[in-house]
Amino acid sequence: MTKNRKGTLFVLSGPSGAGKGTIRARVFEALDGLSYSVSCTTRAPREGERDGVDYRFITPEDFAARIAAGDFLEWADVHRHRYGTLKSDVEKVLNEGKDMFLEIDVQGALQVKKKMPEAVTLFVVPPSIEVLEERLRGRRSEGEAELRLRLRNAVEEMKQRDLYDFVVVNDSLDEAVKRVCRFVEQRRQAL
Ligand SMILES: Nc1ncnc2c1ncn2[C@@H]1O[C@H](COP(=O)(O)OP(=O)(O)OP(=O)(O)O)[C@@H](O)[C@H]1O
Ligand SMILES: Nc1nc2c(ncn2[C@@H]2O[C@H](COP(=O)(O)O)[C@@H](O)[C@H]2O)c(=O)[nH]1
């Protein structure tokens, strides 16, 4: 039987290093029928990242052209780079009745909620700034200046958490994944 309802858009947000990507990967293993929106970014690929899988890596010129063309559902300058979600990707998946996850920063999440109040927003909080720093350092993905910038931005981003539909503290990963899965399932069943 084909579903004629639109899919649900889940927006996973929170500071860099809070664990969004880690939680999302585990939620996708646990739950069926979720799609992921591959964002565009002007940042350079990290070791192991693949174009079209982790991000669409595009030039600042291409990014600007896409803004001018109105291609983005949301976009933002985050930690000195640009990131954006393509409207066409989201519309296609939701119109097929499938549920989709975005994994984006706070500015982007608030833009989406304004345009699509029916979107469901989730905020991942690290147990503390000290633990966030440890985890970011452990990931070894940024140099010192970029890491310090991400930590400074985290303090401001965390002040926005009350604007979200659901907040999860990522202390024990298993617990955080369980809570997010339970919340997503409840939202899916409520429709
Ligand atoms: N509950 C946890 N306990 C210990 N380490 C964790 C936990 N959750 C995530 N991590 C580790 O913390 C680091 C940051 O996690 P992750 O990359 O998922 O964060 P993120 O929010 O997606 O970051 P970004 O926004 O920069 O992409 C990773 O090395 C990850 O393995
Ligand atoms: N507003 C948007 N933010 C995005 C998007 N894709 C990723 N992000 C966020 O940017 C930071 C940094 O990411 P990183 O991969 O360089 O560590 C992080 O908070 C991401 O969630 C997007 O399309 N729009």
C-alpha cells in the first residue's frame, strides 16, 4: 500500500563534537526507513570523507551561485565555512512519504523550523564543555585554532537548546541512542 502522507523531517542539531554524527549512525542502524540529507559545504574534505556521501564538497563560488538560485532550504556560515541543505533533496524524500534526518548547526535548524514548523527538532548536548573539548581533541579533525573556535561557538549554541522539541544529553552513547530512537518512534507513530 502506498502512503499518501508526507514524510517527517527530523533535524538533529547541537554543537560540533556533541555526537550528532555518531548518534545518527546508530539510530539509522536501529530504525528502518530513514533517509539522510547530504549537505553542501565549502570546507575541505577530512581524511576518509567522500564527496556525495559525507558532504557535497563545492567551491565558495558554486555555493554562492546556489544561494542566488534559491536552491537551499537553509544555509549558514559555520566556523568559517558554509554549509547548506538542498531543498530539492528534502522535498523529494518527504513527498515520497519517507522520513528524513538533517544533521545541521543551530542557525540552520532554526531556519528550518521557521519555514517548516512541522519539522521535529532534536538537540544533542555534551555532558560538559570539558568533555566536549576532550571528544573534539580525540577526533583529531581540527587544528588548535579551529578547535577553539568550535568550543567558543558551542557555548553560544547551547543557549538555544530550549527552542528544540527534544533535548538529549550524550553522556552514555547507548543511553542517548535509546532515547533518540524512542522519541523518533513516538513521533512516527503519532502521525
Ligand atoms: N557518548 C560518547 N562517548 C564518548 N565519545 C563519544 C560519544 N559520542 C560521540 N563521541 C565521540 O566524540 C567525537 C565527536 O562526535 P561526532 O563526530 O559524532 O560529533 P558531531 O556532533 O557530529 O560533530 P560535528 O558537528 O563537528 O560533525 C567523535 O570522535 C565520537 O566518536
Ligand atoms: N546549517 C547547516 N549546518 C550544517 C550542515 N551540514 C553540517 N552542518 C553543521 O556544521 C558544523 C560543522 O560540521 P563539520 O562536518 O565541519 O564538523 C556541524 O555543527 C554540522 O552539523 C548544513 O547543511 N547546514
